[in-house]
Amino acid sequence: MRKVSFFCILMTIALASCTPGDNNTPSDFSLELTWNTGSLPPEYTYSYVITVGPELKGTLEYQLGYDDTTNVNKYSEDFQITQENLAQLYNDLQDMFREDWKVGETMEGGPGASLTLSAYDKQFRVPSLSELSGDDYARMDAAIETIREVVPVELWQEMQARQQIYEAEYEY
């Protein structure tokens, strides 16, 4: 019986040590992604900000149309993420923790996005998507998709439904 108990304890310790991110994800890891559609007619324009961390939570802020000082078309929803998802996000974004970015000619009117990452008491800012070129553009584009995936699907569906209503009811 002692051997079985000892074996169970060893297995528990071994499995616990394999949990991703518990030892690899810095306790101060956080990010803020800002994205916008670029120059489009007001009814088709939207932007969002996703913040994650440093704890197991995030926020999606969604703005319909161009900046609205009345906040009528601004929505903000909090969401929870798991330690595993946070660790995976940190691992997936490892190549974004740097300062040397290949910038090209700014794309006027195209979608824009910027990313700020924080870890180990350092902050890293990725230039706007519209400023990046080559491989760095592709890296940022992939990072945007990776970050979007931590937001629950239901929140995206809710915001898309609001966008459709906004477009249908927009008055010129």
C-alpha cells in the first residue's frame, strides 16, 4: 500500500510540473492590442481594444463607427482566461518581445493595429500594422489572430450582431 501511495504522490508531482506556463509565464505578463478598420464609411467602421493580464482576466472594448464622445456606441466586456491559455498566449507571442521592427511605407487608410506587451518589468511596443513590412507584418498579423482567440466566441458574436444592427440603422 505504501508503494502505491508513494507512486501516486510521485505521479502527481510529475504531472503538476508539466503544467504549461506555471513556471514560464511571468507574473506581470500583460498586453494591449488596439485594432481598427481604417478609413471606411462610418457605418462600416469599428475598432476594438483587447487587454489581457496580468491576472487571468481580459477586457474587450468595442467601438462602433468613428469615435463617439457620448459613448453610446462603445461597449466593454470582461472575460476570464485560464492559466493554460495565458501561458500559451505568452509562448505564442515570444517573437514579439523585441524592439527592432522592419517598417516600410505607411499604408494610408488601411486597417491599423498596435500592440503593447509587458513582462519582467519591461514594456515592448509593436508599431502599427500599417507601418510594418515583410516578415514583421506577417508576425503582427498572426499575433492579432492569436490574441483574438483568447476572447470568448460569444463576445465576438455579440459585437458582430451589434455591428450589423448599427450598419442597418445608420442614418446618413
